[in-house]
Amino acid sequence: MTLKVYEVTREGTVRVVRPEAEVVPVAVVDHTAAFPDCQCPQHRSEGTDAAYRVFVEHTARCATCRAGAPCATAAHLCRAWRETRR
Ligand SMILES: [Zn+2]
């Protein structure tokens, strides 16, 4: 089996990202590695929802955030929310 990776622009220009090469197919496919966890409301964890709500509520109430200025608390809460999504 061979594998070649290329990009095609809207104009039809082809750019080879990785030239054609022989590859050995895997015997067992790890499906969990293929896609990140679903983030739809039905499947995302409670922790993600809660952390997101805390972040959004802060940005709605904080004077610094409402003024559009950099806010250390918002940055911290946003980071905490991102951590829950991993
Ligand atoms: Zn803030």
C-alpha cells in the first residue's frame, strides 16, 4: 500500500506535502485516537459545561472584561475551561 499527502488550492494548484511512499497498514485500528471527544451538549462532560459557564459569567460581570481589556481572572478561567476539554 502507498500513501501520498497533497493539498489542492481553489485554483487547482497541487502541492505535495509528503511524496508517495510505501506504508504498512496497521493490523488493529485504535478508533479512539482518530477524533477528539465530542463536545456537543449531549456528550461533553459536566466539568466542561461548568467551567465554561463560570468563564462566561465572569466576562459578563467583570468590569475589566466588559471594557475589552486583558483580564488575568478571565485568562485563568479560560485556561481552566480548556483543561477540562482535554
Ligand atoms: Zn475579567
